[in-house]
Amino acid sequence: MAEQHSNDPLHGITLETIVTSLVDYYDWDELGQLIKINCFNSNPSVKSSLKFLRRNPWARKQVEDLYRAINKSD
């Protein structure tokens, strides 16, 4: 049987890895300015951000799109 390869560039990358990478790249303040969601601006943490992003697909999409943009050159 032939292996199927995902066309999704985020395949195999956890949401925690994405959030952590964005925080390392931007820091919480700048990330909160780029993506205006409360979990990045008010007492931010990876744990609270993951909880929010898993429940809000519109916010998760913004985070994933930003991650794709900074990793486009890789």
C-alpha cells in the first residue's frame, strides 16, 4: 500500500510547538499586538493560550497562519 503524504505544512507539528515558537520569535507583547486575543495580552501563558486556541478555531487559524509566515523561508 502506498504511503499518503499530507499537503498540510503543519502536519506533525503540535499546537504547543507553534505557540512556543511564536513566543520565542516575537515575545508575548509583540504577539499580543499581532494577534489581538486576550490570552496573549492578559497574564499570558502557553497553557492558557492552548486552552483558548483549542476552543476557538478562528483564533487558532490566525496563530497557524502567522507560524506559517515566519517559517516560509525554512
